[in-house]
Amino acid sequence: MLETEIVETNLERESTLIARIPSDPIEQQWDKCRFNMKLVNPANRRKHSIIIVGAGLAGAAAAATLGQQGYHVDCFSYHDTPRRAHSIAAQGGINAAKNYRNDGDSIFRLFKDTVKGGDYRAREANVYRLAQISLNIIDQCVAQGVPFAREYGGLLDNRSFGGVQVSRTFYARGQTGQQLLLGAYQALEEQIAAGTVTMHTRSELLDVVIVEGRARGLVTRHLPTGRLECHAADVIVLATGGYSNVFYLSTNAKASNCTAIWRAHRRGALFGNPCFTQIHPTCIPLSSEYQSKLTLMSESLRNDGRIWVAKEKGETRAPNDIPENERDYYLENRYPSFGNLVPRDVASRNAKEVCDEGRGVGPHGQGVYLDFADAIHRLGLETVREKYGNLFEIYQRITGEDAYQVPMRIYPAPHYTMGGLWVDYHLMSTIPGLFVSGEANFSDHGANRLGASALMQGLADGYFILPCTVPDYIASTKLDPVDTSHPAFMSVEAEVRTRIKTLVSIKGKRSPDSFHKELGKIMWDDCGMARSDAGLRKALARIPELREEFWGNLRIVGGDDELNQSLEKANRVSDFLELAELMCVDALDRSESCGGHFRVESQTPEGEAKRDDANFSYTAAWEWKGLGQAPILHKEPLTFEYVPLSQRSYK
Ligand SMILES: Cc1cc2nc3c(=O)[nH]c(=O)nc-3n(C[C@H](O)[C@H](O)[C@H](O)COP(=O)(O)OP(=O)(O)OC[C@H]3O[C@@H](n4cnc5c(N)ncnc54)[C@H](O)[C@@H]3O)c2cc1C
């Protein structure tokens, strides 16, 4: 095993961050690692308890698989059913290096595309394993009956996503997440019926309990009654999704939040690359300041849609009246090799640039066209309808426009967070016994995630990695019996109760939403698509002031011992107000540009992100030191042995 070195920067403290990356050649690492793992005898498995928080793709897959292995699993979700997890919203597809098209794909190519797409800020070992496991995921889901799209002859169909030149994205129309989640859900239900998994719906994790240095339990709030409950286990897994809602407006489900990972961070789990967030290029533009949600138009649309704006500023004609020679297909012109299929960070930045130049379209000039006229002409209306019908319908219902007749209008929006809790190769955080999977961990995507890779990662974590690494932890750790009468549970529960009572008793004037909206604007303006030293410092001055106002002037309607959505929101916003500060600290510290993290001070003469490998080739893992205290930065150095560092180019 290689131990990664720790370099302390801000504050001095002796510690070691061990990534547990096997030292074998990369193609053998995962197999050898699995072979060396300890196993738990089937008859002993039922004596061990595992808590899984989250029943989206990452959580449901892990709960179903570990339940099937025979462990006693408790699965928690604040939703009223696992089927409501945000994973259901995923539209476009899931990658796998099956090479069914025989177009040059391979495990190594998916690995390389992902490392390059993430702008060389991901761990090679994890990415290679992800590409390897991608093959098994498709087999697993097909066996479950997931209705992936098929070609006329019956074979599974594929399409392309950004940042790649092969077709490796498996899809179920524009509802891939829904179909995959139904597959995972039915596997989970089977285990619930078998009695190995107990499902706790409408239960929200509000804190993690550590006993003798190991994660051993949770404090949850039962949302319908407000009752606080303690739960103990041998292992805890967080599969609680991403934190894009720190921006208030995002493509994520309204309830998605950072509370689980943030509370674990406050208990000692290091937070990896918090500033790495993804702004997705194809979303329906904002139409009103009262809007509380943004809607994604799947990246799959870039397979056939052509992106353009008028060549001249201030164009007022309707799109269909603008002749070909007066249009600027700016992605096709600037990036001839990848065209409209450049990675998301590149597509988003270019859209912002043409809008900043005054060439944006739509009522507020914050939009570009995504045009299907050529595709309809080439493929026929019915083929386009078959491939993307539900997306056109979503667009029509929201904008009132028929995208078969006029081009869609799209604009970038917060969508995905590559940052999350730091985990080692076994997906364990820096708190022993606390594992983190899916979007909640700092993940395999570096500074920019390629499309259709999140579903792949969540399912790789849930179906294939945790079912090996969690048993290995159980088999190799002496776990003394712990139950909820342990003083650690009482003390954490008391802290949670005090926090909730404090929130309810403030009785100020502003709603949780009004604080959230203001925070979102600060983050979008100063820690969004472009980040500058001055802007980040401004945000870092403003966020603590807003947080102080929150704790002095918040108004929650209703009490804490009942169903209270205003309290639920306030609790989540209180965590966003702390996480936002860490995101800005991280963004300020990383004065290079990479992937979705675009520091205006660090760009190439053509305006592309300019990395600084000499100084920033590391994962930033931050340690919580208390509110108002500077966090400590730990660095996990990144080395690129198989995909040599190079300037990313999609030209
Ligand atoms: C609109 C949209 C479209 C997308 N399309 C694609 C796509 O086509 N392909 C792709 O690869 N990716 C796509 N993504 C990204 C992908 O959907 C997500 O990254 C992925 O589904 C996250 O899965 P997850 O299991 O990690 O988390 P989630 O699905 O968000 O599940 C989180 C679970 O945790 C629970 N939870 C959270 N906090 C708590 C708490 N404190 N207490 C109790 N329970 C808690 C929730 O109830 C839920 O069950 C898309 C994302 C969006 C927003």
C-alpha cells in the first residue's frame, strides 16, 4: 500500500492521510485488493449491523447488496419512499466501456477520458476501477430488467456524451435515472421483504455518533412527528447525494442538501475539494426572480442539437428568420474535433462568454439556442421524437415553446458537486467506520465530471465496491458491542436538540428561504462559473455576516415536535451557510483554474482554464476546526502514471 503524504499549509498539525491505493499495476489493483480483503463467514453476517443513509442509486444499491449478503441493514431516507430520491431525475444515460459499437472504446479509453475530462484532478486508481466496473453495472441492470433503449435488431443502443469521441452511453429514453432507480428499488424491496433491510423513511440524519474514534451511530429526526431517535451500528455509510443547492437555484431536487456530510465533517471527516462544482450547460434559462428551481435539458440533446447565437450583438429577429451565414455555431467553430460535444465546463464557459458579449438570446439575454432543425431534416421528426420526446415535452410545458418548431433556449446552471467527503480507495472517510458513496463523496471526477458518469459511479460504489470494502472493515476490526444507551449517543442527541430548539426560538423576521436565496446569489456571483480573488474575498466577508443574521433574525413558523417543513429548511440552510464558506476558502486557496473551477486570474490566451500542476496537483482535504476558525488543509498528492499530464484540448 502507498501512503499519501500530508503537507500541512495553513496550520501545523501532525497527521497522515492514508489513501490505501494498492501498489500493483493499475489493471490488477482492484482484483488483488479484493483478493486480499478479509471475508465474514455467511453465518456471522447477521450478527453485524450496517446503517446506510440514503436510498438513491448509491444507497439503495448498497443496502440491497449488503442485505442480500446477509448483514442486518438499516436504511434511512428523508423521503417518503426510496423512489423519490433525486437519482430519479437523471435523464441522459450511464456510461460503460462495453464497446458494443466497436468504435474504439475500451476500459483504458473510458479511464483516460475521465481523468482528462476531470482536468487531472482525480485519483488514477479510483478512475481505472470505475471504468473496469462499468461493464458489470450494465449486466447487473439488464439482469434486473432495466429497459435500456435497444436498436432495431434488439441490441442495447448507445449515444455519445460530452468530452468523448465514442458512443458508450446506455440510456432509457430521457428517464435513465428513473429506470435504474426502479431496478435498485426492487432489489431493495426484495431485501426488505426478506427481513434483512429495515427501511426508515421520512427520517433525517442530523448527526453522527462517534464512539472511541469510530462511527457507531446516528441521531435522526422523524419528520412527521419531530421525534429525535438514536440508532447504533457497526458501520455507517453515507449515500446522501450532492450539495448544488448551496446555490439555491440548481437542477437538483429542492430537498437535496448537505446536512449529512456537513455534520459528519464537523465530527472529523475531512471534506475533499469543496469548491469543485459543476455548472451544466444545457438548462432552461431563469425566467423570473421568484423561481425556486432550474430544469435540466439532458446533455444527450447535444448529440443532435446544434448550439448557436447570432454573429452580431443585439439581434432581435426570431431564430428561424436568422439566415445560416449570420449564425455563429461557436462550439463547432472553436472546437472542430469535439464540436457540440465538448465537456460541460467548456460548453458552459463558452455560453457565458457569448452572453457576456451581448449575443445572448431570450428575454434577459441569458441564453443560447439548441437547434434541432438539421437533425429533424436528417433523421425525421419521428426519430427525434423517439429519442428525446419526453425532454421536448418538459421544455414545452415549462416555456410554452415547441422545440420541434423553434430552437430551445438553454443556459448553464448549478448541477453537480464533484467535491464531497474525502474517502480512501475503500470509500472510507477519515472517521474509521464511516463510508461515503455516490455524489456525497469527493468522488472520481476530479475538477469536472463527464456526463453519464455519476450514475456509473453511484452504482459502482453501491453494487460492487462497498459490498467488498465494508465486510473487509467488519472482518478486520474489533468492534465492541455498542448500543444507544452509551453516553456518546445521549450527548450528541442533546446537542441536536439544543440546536433545533435554538432555531425555533429565534422568532425573527426572515424566512429560511430568504436567507437561502441570498446565500445562493453570493455563491453564484462570486463562487460560480468564474471566480476571482477579489470576488471570493468579498463572499468570505459577507457569508459570516449573513450567518450571524440568520441566527439572530430567522423566523420559523410552528414548533419542533411536529411536522415542520420550515424547520427542516432552516436546519439545512444553517449547514449550507457553513459549507459555503469552506467552498470559498477552497476556491481562494486554489489559485489555478481546472475543470469547472475557473479562476479568472489563471487562463490561457484563448480563455481556457489554465492549470498549475507544479503547485496544485493534489486533492484538498479540509479539516473542521470550529465555527469562525480557519480550517486545516491536508493535501493528497496526485500522480499521473498512466495518463500523463497534458493541457486539455478539445480542438
Ligand atoms: C436533473 C439531473 C439529471 C441528471 N442526469 C444524469 C445522467 O443522465 N447521468 C448521470 O450519470 N448523472 C446524472 N445526474 C447526476 C446523478 O443523477 C446524481 O449524481 C446521482 O443520482 C446521485 O445519486 P446518489 O445516490 O448519490 O444521491 P441521491 O439520489 O441524491 O440520493 C440521496 C439519498 O439520501 C437521502 N438523504 C440525504 N440526506 C439525508 C439525511 N440527512 N438524512 C436521511 N436521508 C438523507 C435522500 O432521501 C436520498 O434517498 C443528473 C443530475 C440531475 C440534477
